[in-house]
Amino acid sequence: MLRKTLLFLAGLVGFIVLVAGPLILVKITQFKTMGAVGAAMVMPPTTVTAASATETAWENSLTATGSVVAVQGVTIGAELPGKVVKIAFEAGAVVNAGDVLVQLDTSTEEAQLRSAEASAALARANLARARDLRQTNTNAPVDLDVADSQAKQTVAQVENIRTIIAKKNIRAPFAGRLGLRLVNLGQILKDGDPIATLQTMDPIYVNFALPQQRLPQVVVGNVIRLRSDAAPSQAFEGKVTAISPEIDPVTRNFRVQATFANRDEKLRAGMFVSVDVMLPTKTRVLAIPATSVLYAPYGDSIFIVEEKKNPKSGQMEKVLRQQFVRLGVGRGDFVDVVDGLKPNETVVTSGVFKLRTGMPVIIDNTLAPKAELAPTPKNT
């Protein structure tokens, strides 16, 4: 019985070896082939954007926030009470100094003026007769003095009424642009009631403050560059025209006033602006786009693109080398590299978090965003 069992097991093992042996050999061959293909397979180069490290000179500046102020700006109001009988301006119009804006009712004053002019004419005639009589000693000296006094009083009364009439013809005190109209025809105005605002638009002032330690760096004549979100694509340039002689005891800041040409009237009084005070000195930097830097707790690094020969293909290709760097100041889209980078070396400018040393790359800057020192991103 045992012999039969052993013979059966030996036959079964032989059958398995006979049937499964070729299959095992086939699988081993397939695995070897797959391993060889995997070892021979080369990953395609990664497409990156890149830029050359450039030595340049950055202008030094002091940054502040300021407010636009009109060189001349007033709210024109009624100096005397009266009824509006004529409005001679349109809201937002440009006017010259002396232009009539509003006329108040002067019918009462004009009647009083005619009466006063008649009294003045009579007083002058009486004065002339008194002088003639005095030459012949026909009247007393006091009569001449009385006639002279009455003539002067009537002339002063005429001038007073004419002044009242002139004040009821409200005029622009200086040239500029008017604001919104605040009165209506037939409206009864009281003393001081507003009629419209008037602003001188060109030139225009910008006031801002700086810390007291910056006082030695700011002088009259410093160039000022200004940006406003009302005109994001335009940079305005002016000059420092006045520096306040006192320091604010609360903030320890000193106030500065700059003057800007404003022919297009894009700057308006009350506007909030960003101000850069340009200093005469410049700083040499080695600038790269800030997106080139891989920031990490153990140190900041960049990837430099180098030309190397592929040992397998024998062809030259671009490969990456990770380089740790020490960074300086940043400005706009750029950052200054103080140590770890040489001028004109090519650095990767985007997607650095997914790169590694030795990786082959292809440079394609077709869709690369343009780095700027003073970027003005659109409001989305």
C-alpha cells in the first residue's frame, strides 16, 4: 500500500514538472524582458520656464502713503442774503477768475443806488456853491465844512450800495474746475450758504509723512513718483516743494508736500495715493524672479540649468542643479541674490517645488509671465 502511494506521488510530481516547467520558464523570460525595457527606458525632459540672472542697479526710495490736495480749493458761498435770479455756470465746468457764477436779486439796492446818486449829485452842487460863496466871504467857513462833509457822506453811501450789488453778483475767486451745483433758481440764500466747490486742478499738491530718521535724506527738489488705483497703468512724477519745519510729537513724523503736473486731471483732491521718494544713490543687485526660489526651513534654494553630456546618448542636454542661496531685499516681482549665484546663470522661474537635481529639462518661455519691478495686477 505504501509503495503504491509513493509511486502515485512521484508520478504526480513528474506530471507537474512536465506541465508547469515551460510555463515558469516563459514567465521568467517575460520578467527579464520587462526589467531590461524598464532599465533602458528614459524619462522625457520636463518643460520649464527660465530666465538669466541679471546684474542691475536698483533705485533707492522711501515709500509712504499720501493724500492729494488742491493748490487752491474753496467752497464758494453767498456773502449776503438774497434770492437767486440767475445761475451762470454748469456743474463741473472750467471757469476763469472773475467769471459770474450766480446773481442775486438787487432790485432794492439798485433803487437805493439811484436815490444815493441823486443825493450825491446835490451834495456836490452844494459844495461847489459853498466854495464860490466862501471866496467872496458871503458864507461862514463852517458852511463850507458842512457842505464838504455832506458830499463825502453821499459819495460813501453810493460806494456802499455799489459794493452790496457787487457782492450779490457772486464770482469765481480764481480759475479752476467747479463741483456740483448746490443752489436752484429762485432759492433764498442766507449768509454763508454754499453754491459750489472750486478746485485748481493743475498743478496739484500731494501731502505725506515720513519718520523723523528719514529727515536727512529728504530735501526740496527730490523726485517723487506716485501711483494711484484710479490710474493703475500710469506713474506720475513730481518734486518735493516744501518740508514742514516741525516734527509731530505724537507720531514723530514730519510732513512733506510735493507738486505734480495734472494736465489730464487724473489726480483729484482727497485721493489716496502711494508715494515713492527717489534717493540719489543706487544699489547694485543680482536679480531673479521671486518665483525661482524654493523656500524651505533648512535654507532657500534655486535650480540652475546647466549643459551636460548624456553618457548614454552622447548628446548635450540641459539638466538641473539645485543650489542653495542667500537672499537680499525683494522689489516687485524680483529678489536680490546675495550669495550662491553667478551673473548670467540660467535659473528656473516656475514650478520649482516639483524639480530635483539631475532632471533633464526643456526651456519654453512662451507662457511665462513677465516679471516687473513695479507690477500693477489687474483688479479681478
